[in-house]
Amino acid sequence: MLPEFDLVMPENLQQALENLGQRNPGVVPVAGGTNLTVDMRSRRHTPATLVNIEHIQELTGILQEDDRIEIGSCVTIAEILKSPIIAAVAPALIEAARGFANPLIRNRATIGGNLADASPAADTAPSLLVHNAQVELWSKKNRRILPLDEFFVGVRKTVLQPDEIIKSVHVPKTNRPSASSFYKLGLRKADAISVASVAVYLEKKNGACGQVRIAMGSVAPKPLRAYAAEELLTGKHLSLKLIEEAAKLAAEASSPISDIRGSAEYRRRMVFVLTRRLLTHLAEMMELKDW
Ligand SMILES: Cc1cc2nc3c(=O)[nH]c(=O)nc-3n(C[C@H](O)[C@H](O)[C@H](O)COP(=O)(O)OP(=O)(O)OC[C@H]3O[C@@H](n4cnc5c(N)ncnc54)[C@H](O)[C@@H]3O)c2cc1C
């Protein structure tokens, strides 16, 4: 059974922010509720008041701007999956949505809730990290935009203040030839928490690798980028040997734990395998391979 709580149904963003701005740590936003209700049922989290932000118009919809797309924080995973705008700009995010939970959860779970919950296994995080996404945070008094890489602090910890909400997620567009991909390794194909996940973004420049970004999930206290591996590849022609070296660096950047789903050693090895697989796939797709 859920513990008792008050439910506030604000009509707009301003009203929601007023409620969260009461400086009472017992007041929290709820979107799809797929994480929060589980936490409340287990008494891990017992907020006195929930502010329902799910239907607030300013938090919904996917906007096209000249240089970026803006995904409202209450856009659901099911909506992401159907979005041609997201498919064109961030294909890795579509792949993450495809392997996310099950259809029932995808209909309720939001992108904002997934990031705010900050599980190391949050499926949208690696693909958003490789697309250099930013989060737009609003409180009653303040607005700020942060690179997603600076948003996560540790296991289920972010820089989000109690009076702040994620308003939207910005994903930059590029004119350069680019592609991205995401792979989630779970104990089964659907409805599974990832054992390890990797996303890769690759740009082509003068026939070689331009910008490249690699991010990983479930293998450290927070979703993280593999900067050394990225640096190794930037500006280079991609041979299988170079890809293997980069995959090795990505694995070295991980710091996984052993748990019921897999050992730390297995996870680190899977970072190597998935990074090599995605880099090889994207290099072939973009005719960047030098082998
Ligand atoms: C059966 C099941 C399967 C699951 N499978 C997966 C999976 O495959 N992959 C995966 O990544 N996750 C999975 N999850 C976890 C969960 O569904 C996701 O993390 C989901 O995206 C959370 O979104 P929500 O809208 O339901 O968040 P909520 O539960 O409403 O909120 C989660 C937390 O974020 C806060 N919050 C919500 N929205 C905002 C906002 N806009 N600004 C600030 N704070 C906010 C809330 O206060 C709360 O602390 C699963 C959960 C269940 C129950």
C-alpha cells in the first residue's frame, strides 16, 4: 500500500513551481509515477505532497528550433518512439526507447522522470549524453541550462534543487554527416534493467572520423562519457585495431559493480564488446572504415 500523501494538480507551470518553491522537502513533482510509486510503496521515499506535472502544457511536446530540438520533460518514452523529429536528430534515443521497459511503462514513463531519477541504468541517458544534450531547469526564481554531463552526480543523485524541475531536454542539431546508435544488454530482450549499455555518436569529416562521442550506462555510479576513447578516434581513419584500442579505453573508464545481474568483470568486458560493435557498425554505415 502507498503511504498517505496530498496531491496537488497545478494548471500550469507557474502554479507547479509555486508549490515546489515552498521550501518544503516533502513536496516533490510526479510525472508518470513509474519510479516514484515504486519508491513510495517500498517506503524508500515518503513525500508528504506530490505535485502532478504530467499534463502541464509547457512540459509536453517536441519542438523544432533552428539549431536544436527541445523535448518537453513530460514527453513519454512511447511518444519518443513515434517521433520522426527525434528519429532524424537522435537515432540513438529512438533505439533506447525501443528497448525501454514494456509498452505499459513506456506509455507513462517520461524523459524528465528518467533523468531526474538518475539511475545509473537510466536508458535515455547514454544516448542523450552522446548527442551533447542539455537540461533546462526552472524554479520559481531561477532558470538555468546545464550540459547533461554535469547534471548527474552519483547513484540517483543530481544537481537538481528541491524547488527545481526539468522543463525540457535540448538536443543540438548538426549539418555535418553523422549517425548514432545505442545498445542495451539486459538479461532478456524486453522489460529488463540493463546490465550494461553503450551509445556512440560519430561524425564524418574529410573522409575521416570527425567528432565522436561514447557514453555508457550501468557500469559506474552515474551514466558517463568515455573521453579518452573519444580523443583517440577524433580526426583518425578508423581501422579495426584503432576501434579495439578505443573500446579498451572505454572499458577502462568504467567502474562497474558486481550484482545479481552480472559481475564487475563481465560488465567491463561488455563495455569493450558493445563499444567495438557500435563503432564498427557506424563506421561501416558511414563509409568510414579503413579495413
Ligand atoms: C516495470 C518497470 C520497468 C522499468 N524499465 C525501465 C527501463 O527499461 N529503462 C529505464 O531507464 N527505466 C525503467 N524503469 C524506470 C522508470 O520507468 C523510468 O525511470 C521513467 O522514465 C521514470 O519516469 P516517470 O515519469 O515515471 O517518473 P516519476 O516516477 O514520476 O518520477 C521519478 C523521479 O523524478 C522526479 N521527477 C519527475 N519528473 C521530473 C521533472 N520534470 N523535473 C524534476 N523532477 C522530476 C520525481 O520527483 C521522482 O523523484 C522501469 C520502471 C518499472 C516500474
